[in-house]
Amino acid sequence: MNGRTRTTVSIYGHQYTIVSEESEDHVNDVSKYVDEKMKEMKRVNPFLDTSSLRC
């Protein structure tokens, strides 16, 4: 696949397969960051609709 890797990550309880030229470690680091930010937004505003967080 021309140096591309597939990495399955979990963000806010949902599985995504990311195809990227970046390393698997980098993709995992970014997905963890996004997951933490989404959880932080939910903590700050518990009434926020979770479906709008995934858009």
C-alpha cells in the first residue's frame, strides 16, 4: 500500500480504521489526544449531546 499503514483506534467509544503514511505510534498518540479532548468536553458540559461530539 505504498508505505501506508492501517491502524484501528478507539475514539470516544467508537472504533475507526485510519489509513496513513504516519507511523502506527503517531496515529495512536493523535487518537488518544482526540479521545481525551472529547471526554474533557463532555465533563465540562455533561448535557452536550454525545452525537454532536463525533461530528
